[in-house]
Amino acid sequence: MSVEDLARELKAAQDERRPLVPPSSRVSGFDTKIAYEVARLIHEARLREGARPVGRKIGFTNRDIWPVYGVFEPIWAHVYDTTVARLAGPRATCRIGRFVPDPRIEPEIVLHFRTAPPPGDDLAAVLACVDWIAHGFEIVQSHFPDWKFQAADSIADSSLHGTLLVGEPRGVDTLDPDLAARLERFTIALECDGAVRDRGRGANALGSPLAAVAHLTSVLSAQRAPAIQAGELVTTGTLTQAPLIHAGETWSTTLDGIDLPGLRVTFEA
């Protein structure tokens, strides 16, 4: 199959919410380079349909989940005005019938950039470009049955992005002066219907959400992909495991060590 054929096939599976056999199992030489080209073509098709890109997602920044999926490096994708929802308060509802079966929930830190972050690993320079920070839930989905895929498959499938629910933003100038350290050290508890399902910390995102962005800037530069621009947001990857979610469940978070409110989202069919 050509790259164009793969892009049409994957986009159709996304649009029609149906499963697909992973390309890595049937296309000779399918690798991450080809996968990013497939993702680029799908992205361009979304733009032609009227979607507006508003930022990026970084996936697989939590090394603890790498062995679960057989993926051993972070991935990225565009996110859009059609897939990002700014929540009006700490409580919300979300329909999961719009995703393929077995979506998962990922509690994350979202950074919004007033100026473009520079490439490189200077975390202070990254933070200096941020105007607000929020806690969010990314809902991820796999069009490959039973969440069985190779890294290249997940990249081609828009890095598994379903939707991003963004909580209350807090201006960087209103947060603690040791914010960079707090972004690394804070802890988070993820609950389902009042029972703790997992715990995480800021350092689970490649050492810090700021480090995750620094990694992405370097990857984008190496790929000659569009750099992060002023006005974009970046969601920096799950801080815990990514549990399956089901209709009727209410998932919530409590953050400790950073002045960001938790979220409480009930999922409906």
C-alpha cells in the first residue's frame, strides 16, 4: 500500500469508528518515519475539512507504561478545536460512544504558550514561554483491536488522540515561584467512583512536563515538522497508568504539591 492509501484507510477507520488491522502486521517496511508521513496526510485532510489545529499532544512520556504497549519512545500528534474541550468548571460529562470501544483515560498537565518555546533542553527557557498551565484528561483510543500495535501504528493513528478535556487554567504568574520544581515533584491520585485506581507524579512525564515539551521541540526540529507556535497548547502525557473507562463511571483527580484543581468527569454512553 502507498502512504496515501494508508492515510485514507486510517482516516476512514477514525471517521467511521471501526477497528483496523495494524499496518505493521501487513505492510512491509512500515516504520515510524512512514507513520509520521501517514499522520501528516491525515492532518492535512482534517484541515481541508475545516478543523483548526490548536496544539499538540505528546504520548508515551510515562516510561512506566512502555512495557505494557511495547512502545519505548514518546510520540506526538496535532490536536484540534474539534477534539479539545475547555471545561467550564471542575465537574463535567463526556460521551464515550463517539470513540471506538475500550477508550482509556490519561490525567495530564497542559501547557499553553504565549511565545514559541526554543528547541533544546533548557527547561527554564521553556517555562518562560508559558502563560498558563492546566490539568486535563486526555481520552485516548486505539483503532487496533485489544490495544495491540507497534509504535509506528500508534503514530499513524493520530498518536491515539481521542479528545482532550482541559480544566481551569492558572496563569504562571499566579503560581508558586518554584513552579519548575513543583511541576516535577507534585503528586496526583486518580480515582474511579471514589476508589483510588492509581497514583502518579509530575516526574512521570519524562522527568517533568517541561522536559516533555523540550523533548518535543527537539523531535519536531529533527523531523523538520512545524515548530510549536505562540498560542498553541501542549498536553504532556499521562502521569499514571491509562485505565479503560466505561459509561456510567465517574473519574476524578486530586493534585498535591501544585496549585492546580483536580477534575471530576462522568462518562456517558
